[in-house]
Amino acid sequence: MHKLLLAVSLGLLVSAGVGCITPAYSGDPTRRTQELLFTSENLRAAVDTWERVWFLDQPDHMTPYRTHGGIL
């Protein structure tokens, strides 16, 4: 039982450093470039969504000067 537990723990440690069994992106360079562009665009949109959800894109009311709230 001790040897089995040791073998399983060693297998888990080794498999953690190997990586994924299936590749995340295609092997074709053209398709891989498209996939990477789509991934980066989705991550860029995620930052905008995060700022909009947490109201970080709103003007700060703690500014030392007054700002006009209407359309200029």
C-alpha cells in the first residue's frame, strides 16, 4: 500500500509539470495566428467589461476641480 501511494503521488507530481495532453492551438501557423488574435481580442474586451461592471469608467468625483456634467 505504501508503494502504491508513493507511485501515485510521484505520478501526480510528474504530470503537473508536463502540460496539457491536447494542444490549445492548431498546428497550422495561419490558423494558430487567427486563434491567438481572437484570444487577445477577447481578453482586451474583458478589461473593458470589468471596468464597466465596477463603474471604473465613470468620472472621479474626488477631483480637485469641478467638471461640467453636460454636453460641451
